[in-house]
Amino acid sequence: MTARPICTRIAGTGSALPSRAVSNAELAQKLAQRGVETSDEWIIARTGIRQRYLAEPELSTAELGMRAARRALEAAGYDAGMIDLIVVATSTPDQVFPSTACLIQARLGAGGAAAFDVQAVCSGFVYGVTVADALIRTGNHRRALVIGAEMFSRILDWNDRTTCVLFGDGAGAVVLEAADKPGILASRLHADGSQASILCTAGRISEGAVVGDPFLRMDGQAVFKLAVNVLDASAREVLGDAGMTTAQIDWLIPHQANVRIMAATARKLGVKEDQVIITVDRHGNTSAASVPLALDEAVRDGRVQRGQVVLLQGVGGGFTWGSVLLRY
């Protein structure tokens, strides 16, 4: 008798944000004290962002990721001890090592589970889901936490209005579990390291000091042009792998970087505006946390329903990009 192939499904979602939302008006006022000119109107017109959450100094990436993980576990109906794999997507870890995944594991009490970080910047959650899905399909793991957790406020140059108005802090998580039916229908990951300079934080620690530029730098126009093209191609790849068409997509949940990028991607795919989950207006760009934050919100408010087809997409520094097509 042939064994039934192992598939992967999302059993629960969760998210967490710092306690304080910072509006564009408040941010503009603070930046003006530094001599940086911006306004609510300027930010909204270029990005669609109206506010973002900025972490208090004592809040860590691991703590915020743990809170999102707990909510995902509650939604799935599982205890932390039932998890045997933890994958954390982050570009803003609390320490050089150990991994943020290990720090979250300790807070959750999920001792013994495999735990590691993936670093693909804003594509990190899509990368993390793809890796966890592959490990579950081997049969070596049954239940995984995949977490996107970021503190981008810690690497922003508050004198650079082209970047500091864009980003926020947050965390999102999903519980993946082995299942008889998918679940995750298809995924594709890509990168082009020759484009590293258009979005990077190039500084590093050497002999106890920061060497190089420790702040996030971005060529916005280059990122926009590349992002729209690769997201369209990536979406068509996973749809082709699954034998599906764009007409079968119920929801598109792209990386929440900029409403113009999301709108352009949806137009190219032929996805209606009201099928795109958008949270960037309230969260800003939370990098690897943006997709799971948006997914959790859409699940909890009832938009995303069991059985619907959802396309998750990430694109970010590296340059990295990828898509996960799933039936929720």
C-alpha cells in the first residue's frame, strides 16, 4: 500500500504590535525638530502610510515574536510543547547569536524543537514558510511555528526622510501542521545578489565597533521597478505549478511596502482591488512581519475563510522575492 503524501496546512495565525501607534503628523513634528521636512500629505501621497507602530526601548524582537507566536498557538489550539520546529524570519535580531528563534523558544517553553532564523529581509516570511513546509513534508517534523518579527525602527536614519517614514515594528506568526490535504499548494523563491545595493544595511560589528553604515539605505525607484516585475512573474510561477489561474485567487496578500507597488502588482495580475489585503496604511512597512500581520488581521476579521485560495508574496533586500500559494 502506497503511503499518502504529507501536505502542510495553516492551523492558526497570530500577530503582535508595540503598544504605541505614531501618526504621520506626530512623526513629522518630531522630524522637524531635526530639520527634516515632511508632512502627513507627503507621506500618504507616496506610500499610503498613515501611521506605524514604534517599539519602546525595552521591547525586544524576541518578545514581540513570542507574543505573536502565543496567539497563533491559541488559534490553533496547541501548546508550545507540541511544536517541533521554529523558524523566525528577521533582519533585526536581538543578538548576533543565538538566533531569535532560540530566544523565542525559551520564552515559549518549547524546548527540544529545532529552532533557527532565516534572513531574507522583507521576503523572510515567505522564505520561512517555504522552508518549514519542506521540512514537514519530509516527515521529520509535524508542527512548526513560522514567525516574522522586526524592529526596523532600530536601524533607521531619522535624518533620511526617504526611509524613516516608511517602516514600523511588528510581528506575525502561523502554525503549520502536517495534513492529508494541502494546504500549501506551491511556492517559489528567488534572489539576485547583484542588486544588493538598492536596499541594504551594510554595517557590521568588528572588534567591538560598528564598521560601515549601520542604517537602512534604499533606492526607492529601483526597488519599485524591480518589485512589480518580479512579483508578477513569481505569482504566475506558483499558479502554473499548481495548475491554477489568477481568476482562482480569492485573496492577494503582498508584502506591505507601498500601496503603489501593491496596486501595480494587482493590476498586472488582474486581481481586483478589493481582493488585496492592505495593512500598510496602519502598520507601515514591517519587513518580514508584514505578510503574517496582514494574514492574521484578514483571518480574524473574517475576510479570509477556510477553503479560500490565498497568494502570499514577499520582496525585499538581497534582492529577494518569492510567493506561496495556499488554500487556507
